[in-house]
Amino acid sequence: MLEKLIEIDPSKECLEFLYDRILDINYRGIQISQHNRYTYEQVVGMLSIMYDLVGTNKMVIRTTDLKKRPHNTYDELTYAKYTTLVNEKYGKGTQDSIRKNLFVDFHRMGLIYRYSLDGKHLNPYARKTAKSVSLTPLALDLINSEISDFDRYLLFTRALDNLLKGLATDFFDILAELDYLTIDEYTFFISFLRQPLNGKYTSMEEVIKYVNQYRSLSKFQKDAVVRVVKEYCNPDNFAGDKTNKRDFHNWRNESQQVFMILNMTAYYQYNSSRERLEFMVSPNNVFKTKDDVTKLKRSINEKHIYFKKHKMQKELGFELHHIVPLLWARNVTEFFLLDKWENMLYLDGKKHAIITQSGNRHVKLSFNDMDNNIILRDSSNDAIKLLSGTNVLYNFELKQILSDTNKDILESFK
């Protein structure tokens, strides 16, 4: 049945890619929270309620479902009060759903810490029981009454980028190249960005190429693609557990959730009348006019300058990476401060995926003069090592320029 995909237009690589992708065990690609629904106001409000109850201290949460243990222990009474206040204000959330769903998202957004039974920090993606939670510095900044609503919105956007594993940052490049993106284009191609397939990582350049090829198909052909994929990706067609099944409904729901989250950021909006995601243009936003968006095309030129300055050609499997992410920009001026070749590195796909999926938080640059390797650190001093020639390609003569630029940028964003 799936062979019909390639038959729609055998000349299109995008259809061969989609065929291979669907057969891969990781066919859904980038996966995030699928079932949680919340707004910017609700997230800020829920964090504020927690601060009012416990400040920067830990809040003990229940570790057992209500149906198994209906009553709270003494230590859990504050959490019970918290969930009651949240429910009264927003009409959502139970003691079980908040700790098992919303708190998991908040942790992945960098807004709370979750702690194990023995009080140790949990990994945001670890499937382990959490005994308590506390607010992070990002959460405290977000609920700070002294900052402007716009700055608060930008902080929330950074939190969403953490949840999306750097995808909100990637969309700068995606929309600068493509102008807009539909749900189907994201589902079929962009959602596999930097995912492994047939022994290599799928690059930004590749997924953008596939989208452009897909757009060259006629409406009849596109409808045929959707129909074939939908018919094949029916769970009833497969035996065994979930890893053996393909589910178009869940796969597309994941894409809709990503668009919903991106629509909550300060940079993007979902155009419901045209059913596509675009840059947000508003007098009160980062991009105030359409001309500001047009200027984003400069990003493509800066990439060309990088290769010229570093005296190199493009290499298969490598991608340009902004050391300090574009998502830090609060206006167009700051956007172009960040979007220059001196704030870029040419990384292999696997290491680039690690950095972006860590929320692009490793922004402090340093060099090892003995072997020309590079270290990127985050605010907690967690380090990612880039091996010269293997993980990163750059001109050693430009170390000082790259280092000085990084220091200047970080200083300007304090």
C-alpha cells in the first residue's frame, strides 16, 4: 500500500524520504507533550500560586493516585491546597493530572525542578517518581511583577522553546526560507529535523528541500499523499505493540500541538484562515512590520559569509548553529546582533541535535588551545565538548573574534 506514495511522482525525493520515514520505528520524529492544554496566563498564574504558598522552598506532592489513596498525608496538604486554588481559578487540574502531566511539562520548560524520593534533582525526561517540586530562576523571573508584560512574554517563549527541544529557535531558519508552514508540511518533513534515518541525521537543508518539493506537487497529488499516508498509518493495519503500529491521528495531533505551542510564542502565529504558521507581525511585538520579516532573509547571507570567513565549503551532515540563540532577541536590532557569522559554529548533525534538544542553553564559548576543541557551557556550568574536525569545523585563526563576540553578546543580555 505504501508503495503508492512514490508512484504519485517517482522524481520527488521528498516522497522517497516520507516512505522511508514511515517505515522507521521513529516515524513520528520529534515528540513532545501531546495532551496538555494551557495558556500563557494559566502557566504564569499556576507558578504565582505556587510562589504564594511556598516561595522558593520545595513543595511536597503526592506520589500515589487518588483512587489508590484518597487521603493526603500531612506533608501533602500544601499541594492539596495548591491544586484546589488552581482548579478554582482555571477550572482545570486534579492532584493526579497536575503532578503527572502539567508538572512534567513545567519541568521540561525549565520552570520547576522535580525531586526524587531521596531529594535529588530528576532529569526532565526521566520516568521516575517525583516527591517534591520547587520553582526555578526562570520561573521567578517570569512571575516577577517588576518586569514588563512584553519581557515576560519573551521569557515564556524561552520556556516553550525548552519544551519544544529548540524547535522554536529552528523555526526562525525554517520560516526565513519557506515564509510559512502548513500542518501537513510539518508533519511529513519538518518534524523529522535532526532525527536519525538510514544511518544519518536529517539536516535542516534536507527537510526544507523536501517541503519545497512537496509544494511543487499539484493539489490532486498532495491530496493523494495525505490519503495514502492516512490509509497506511491506521493502527488496525498492524499487529503487536505500539512500536509496531503506525497511527496517523496521533502523529498529526502531535503536529497540531506543536503549532498550538508556537502560536503562544512572541514570534509566530497560526493563520487559521490560511491554515498555516507564519511570523507574527504586530506593532507591540518583535517584528513590528512586514519589512522586519523581509529583513530576516539576511540570515541566509550571513551563512554564506561564515563559509567565506572560515575558508571552507559545505560538508554533508553539518549545520550552522547560532551559539546564542536568536530566540533571545527582544527586537529586530537584537535579532541582527545575534544573527551574524561571528555568533555561529558549523556543527555535525548529532551534536547539533544534542544542543538544540537541550534547549539551546549552552551559550558560553571557550576554546582549548592545545587541541582546538570547543567547550559550550550553560549557566550551571554543564558542558558540551565539540571535537575539532569531528563535531565542529571552523578557522582556528578566528578564535579571538568568536570569543570576543560571545563575551560581548552575553554581556549585552545580562
